[in-house]
Amino acid sequence: MEDLSPDWPEIGEDESGVFFTSHDVDFEAGDPDRLIDWIEHAIGAEGHELSRLDFVFCSDEFLLEINRNHLAHDYYTDIITFPLNDNPILAEIYISIDRVAENAAGLTIPFEDELHRVMIHGVLHLCGYDDHEEDDIRVIRKKEEAYMAILAKEA
């Protein structure tokens, strides 16, 4: 079985904030300080506090393995969110760069737009939003759009 431990950045385990790392892909989030400010703003605006949030960018195969081993789901997905504490938020968000690229191509939108949508989608899940029912999907999509607009203004 593949080692499912990402290569964590050189930070202390008790360090708070938003962190980006990658596992089995050569990827770095563009303009990380801007993304961190945006994510921290969204968490605060949703009435939550942040302890630590780790984004792990990975391949389809790595995320499929996590999906199989931890959730007993045998399918590809763009994101898996592991909440470790509700408030303050302590969590890991795994994002398949392969799936984000495929989604972006299918929607004919820029890769970064889809990546940012997926990132804020995971954050919104951590803030208590769901996407299993039609009404819930409408609410979370509206929130995604609002936060995407905020990020676009900061560009």
C-alpha cells in the first residue's frame, strides 16, 4: 500500500494558520499569501475561528486511495475534507490537481478559478455547509460565488 502521509512543510505541529503542501504532484498554489488572507476572511465571516488548516494538493490516484481507505468510496473526487475540530477549525483538505484540471477543462474555465472554487467549497464544509440536498447545494453554490467575487476583487 502506498504511504498516505503527505510531505508536510517545515512547521511545528502546534503552529496555527493555513498551510499548503503537495503529495505526489509538483504543484504550488499561486499567490499563497492572498489565498491565506481570503480563506481566513471566509472562516471569520462564517463565524468560525481558525486553529490550523492544511491543504494537500495531490493526484487523482492518491485521492482515490484516500477515498477507498478512509471513506469506503471507490471513485475519483476533486476534494476530501477531514475536519478534526469544529471551532476553532482544525482540518486537512485534500485536493486532486488532476480532477480540478479536468473539471476546469470541461467547464471551459481557467484552472485557477476551479481550484479556488474547490478550495472554498472545502472551507464552507468546515463551516457547516452541506451539499447533499438541492436546497443545500443552492446555498453552498451561492456562498462559493460570493467568496469567489471577493477573491477576484483582491486580484
